[in-house]
Amino acid sequence: MKRNHIKTILYLSLILGTASITACTKNFDEMNAPWKDAQTADINSLFNGAVASMELGAQEQATANTFIYPISQLGTTVGSSGYSMQNASNELWENYYRALISLRQIDKMISDSPDKAKYQNIQAMSNIIKAYKTLRISDIFGDIPFSEAGLANLGPTNYAPKFDSQKSIYESQLNELKTAVANLTASSDQISIGSSESLFNGDIAQWKKFGNSLRLRYALRMNDANASAAVPHVQEALTLPLLENIENVGLTPSVQGFTGEWREWSFHAGLYLRMGSTAWNMLSDSNNPAGTGIFDPRAKIFFETNAKNEWAPKEQNTAVSDGGEPYNRRRDEDWSNKGAGNLLSNFNYYFGRDKNIPELIITAAEVYFLKAEAAAKGVGRTASLADAKTQYENGVKSSINFWTSMAIKSSVWKENKPSAMPTNAELNAVLANPKVIFSTSLSTENALKLIYAQRWLDNFRQPYEAWALTRQTDATPKSSKDDNLYQSQFGFIKKLNYADKEYQYNGENTRNATGKLTGEAWQKVKVWWDVK
């Protein structure tokens, strides 16, 4: 099947081989056994499955996202469904270790092949996926089994792998990204897996940019905790090709062939979400209910009005309830029917209903903000607020353009849909707003606050990345109102609890990793790179 290589959205084409989850508790019984399923598929199928595993799972959409939004303050909550966050932990953990088995199997099959040298690109691409998934899951849980993990299919002696420190995982996987990118080659002797290369359709240049950009992200994330290891990676990554302009990487259901059915649960499953004052204050100059203070077009893309068609942000950390059904499917035909009790502004309905808005991995805008951060701090390069300003402004414009293009391209989006891309004058007006403007006379601290704020906004549909940025920097936008309430409900969560199955099958190692702490006590322990 021919795949389109469309830069504006993604470089992806994937047919998922996994079954859809049709109920919240489906397959929970299977979670009572270790992840040891033998992988007998060929390299093509294993690689495709590894990419498929980057799709957000049902519990990640329905439970985890709704908790992470108020933790990162990209959104706020007006109630709870009672869904357990542990369900999300179990799913995230299982997803990673099932994929790791496949990735380890790819390693073995290539190692055993008489044509090993011809699989150099496939090995490098597999290692980039492995590094991304490993670094991401360690950001969520901290220390995890890795060096001895993903081998349970080889027998019971591999059911209880040791936990690796997050420090060692970061160091090893950043080196893995460096080596993988260096090994990518345009040589004609390389074996192709055709359409099963489902991320960039064999575009080696894009694989390199992807790997380099991930390396820059994670090296800067660990810089405050381990500068001696981070700086060389940042320094080198800044000299290599990185994602730019419209090169945004993620998964798109129409291209990959998955349904995205659980996306609708992102804003009203675990917790019932509304637009909070923290995000609103970054997008509008006033609380005028008519929205006359809105200066950033992303406000009307990310959020929408209440049932009275008024902009009504909820104070971020206050305990206020709200009614209505703003995420009910009936709005497909009756868009204004948000329920009479809906008094607060909502997340935009179409982010749940449009299955073809991509599930993002990393955006060009984020890469610009990473380069701005390095320039402002002088990490891996000479400090320069002038260059930081350039990269920051590129990031803001890239983010606004990307999210506007997503709304315009949506076939589902009918109401309040942008009619055109922003003009240069409109983009410059956003950059000139007092809440956005970047001056080279700023202190480094204040320059970084601007950079982090805009990267945080761009992470709107990557709440885990916003959460990581919040923990890393302690400088993303936050409300100072009712901070004690925020800390008691959300702010204390620095990591998620390990999966139930890990306690069951790898109990001694798991209890040693947590120092015998459980529940909220363990969640309050910071991940390794969170030193602020």
C-alpha cells in the first residue's frame, strides 16, 4: 500500500496489529501473568508493532491524561469519576515491557542473521524507538527494570529483572541515540522492510533529525542533575540536523489505521476537566466573557466557551463543581448544546471527536524552544540571549501555525474553525504582547520562564511532556492561589506508582527500589533529574 509522506502532519504509516480495547476492564485478568509471550513474528511485524505501541492506550487517555492536566496546570478539574490512576500505571507499564520484548527480539534476529551488516539501518531505527520509549517511561516512574528486562519470553529465570537507576538509563540511552543516528546510512545495500518502516517511510534524513531532536530534549532535561554527561550531548546535537519548520512527529489514526476511540475520554473520564485560569492567563489579557482579551489564536483552538457562549475560566486550584455535558457526542449535530449547567469554559470538543489530530511525540516548535533554552543558559554553546530570542520566536510561530493547521485540516471541526493560517502581522502581534515579548535585556531567569511557558503551551496534547517540564524546571506557569489545595491533590505527585504486576512477580526488587514506600509516600519522591 502506498504511503503519503506529508511533512505538515507526520511521516508515519502504520497498520496496527493490536486488538482494540472495548471495555475499561477488558484483559485485566491477563495482567495477572508476567509479560512473557514468545515473539515469533518476523522483523517487519515486530518493528511495526513497536511503532504501534507508541499509540496512547485506553487508560492513558481515559485516566492518566485527565490527572496529568491538573498536575501540570494545563487544565483544571471540576469533579472525579473515581477511576483509579493505578489502572493507567498498569497499562503504561505493560505497554512498555511488551514492546521491549519485541525490540529485544529484533536485536536477536539481526544478531543471528548472516546478513547482519545489511540490517544496520533497521537496527538503528529500532534502537531509536527503544531509547524514546525507555526514557519516556523512566520519566513517568523513575528507576525501572531495563538492562535485564524484556527477556521474560526466554524463561522464568528472567521474570525478576533488577531495577536500573534512572541516571544509568539516561546515560545509556542518550549514548544509544548518538550511536543509532551515527549508524544510519544511505548505502544501497541496506535491507528495506518496505511499508513496515512505518515511521518515516524509509527517509533516513528524517530518522536522523528525529533521533538528534530526542537526544537534545533528554540531554537538556538531565542537565541540572548531570551536567558532565549532558553537555557533550547538547553540544553535539546542536551541530546536527534537527526537526524544524513543519517537521512534527507523531501518530495519526487515518495514516496508521487505528481508531483513536479512547481520545474522547481525555477530558471527562478520570477527572472532569475545564479550562483553568493558568492557561487562560497565558492566552488572554482579560477575563472579559466575550473573549475580547484573547490575543493568542491557540485559545480558541485549545478551549471553548461555556453553555452561555461565554469565556469563563475556572480558578486553577479552587474546589468548584460544574455541570452540563460539554463532551457529549450529541454536539456533533447540536454543537451549542453543552448542557444548561455548564458554567465554565471547556476543552475544545473537537480534540476528542477528531481522531486525526496527531498523537504527538515531538514537535518542531519544541525543538526551537530547546535551542532557545540552550542559548539562554549557555549549555553546550556560548550563552546568547539574542539567539535565544530568535529560537524562541521561531518556536512560538511554529506552534501557532501547527495548531491552526490542525484545526483547518480537520474534517470534523465545524464550529469556530479558523478560516486561514495566521498572517505574519498576526504572529508578530502575539510576539509583541507583554506576556510573550522577549527582550535581550531580560535576566536569564526571566528569559527561561518565557521559553518554558511557551513550550508548556505547545505541549497542550502532550501533558506528560508538560509535566516533565514542570518537574524539571519548577518554572512553568502556575497559579499561586490555593497552593496548599493544589499540593494536597496534585502537586505532590512526582511520579506514578509501579504496576501491580511488578509487585506480584518482581516483589523483592520492586520493594527495594521504593525503599519500602508505597502509595502517596512513594509518589512524593522526585525522579532523579528533578533537582529544583
